[in-house]
Amino acid sequence: MAYSRAVFRSVFGRVMTVVMAVLMAAAIGAIVATNDLWGVACLVWTPILAAVLTWAIMWRPHVVVDHGGVEVANLVSTWQVPWGAIQRIDTKWALELTTAEGRVTAFAAPAPSRYGVARVTRDDIRLARESSLVGDAIRPGDSVESISGAAAHVTRTHWEELRDSGELVEGERATRTWHPGVIAALAGLGALALVGQLLH
């Protein structure tokens, strides 16, 4: 069975990361221009923390769907979810995969707001996979026009095809990898920002 590798990232998140980087660069410029060396050393860490935190929350997360399963990268960890480990696929708040290890929520694929129900079209319902239907309707988060719906549609398509053909491998488990570099960077910058504010 052929699979097309699909990668999903939040365009809004990337735009916000760039905007925040520009704003924090301006803030650093203002700190340098209006403070002595001690003031700069104390205050510069807060805008740096804000920029890095925005990157970690809004730029770094992504979802990759390929032949091996689904990769969900979030703030400080990445889940590898093989096809056989998936028990349920939902989009109530974001793309969410239920596994024996718990629920894996994709920060990169949030569902639209409750007002998104007005944007659900007949094409969305026509394209919906069997496992996404709630009666004869779908959640707003399953609309293929939303990032959660597009990611869920590709995931469900592969998963249902494997399930229906009896190719799902029983006993597969989802695994989580932590990213100590990101955790250390955020913790270190947070500590420097707090100490800097206290000492200034």
C-alpha cells in the first residue's frame, strides 16, 4: 500500500513566531539603548525567553504522517505512534490520537473555534471517513479546510485502509521522546529572566 508523506504545521503559529521575534528584537534594542551594562545584563533575558518560548510553542510543533505511522512533535517532546497503536482519532480540541499509552494531542493541529461549525460544507461531510462521523455530521475540527481536519483526514484514510485490509499490527505501542535541550533552554532562560528582574 503506497503512502504519501504529509507534514502539517500551523501557518498562524509561524507568523506569530516571526512577529514575536521582531517585537522582542525591538525590545532588546530599547533595553540596550536605555540602560547601562548592568541593566542590560539583568533585563535582556525576558525578551529572549519570550521569543524562544514562542518558537517552542508555535513554530516547533508539527505532525508527520507516513508509512510508519504518525509523528506528533509538541513543546518539549515527540510522540511516535505506529498505525497499530492507534485506537481512536478525534478532533474535538485538536488532532488527538488515543493509544494504550494515553491520548496524544497535536499542538500543531488545533481545531477551529466553535464558530467554525458555520464553515463545515457538504464536501466536508462527503469526504469524511467513516470513523469521523457523528451521526450524519462531523465536528468542525474534521473540516478538511482546518489544519486539524486535514491532518485527521490523512491519518484516518491510512488507518482505516490498514484496518479494513487486516494489516494493522497488534501490540504496537506509542513511544515518547523528551527533548532535554529545549527543556534546559526554557528553564535556564526562565531562571535568568526571573533573577534579572529581581536584581534590577
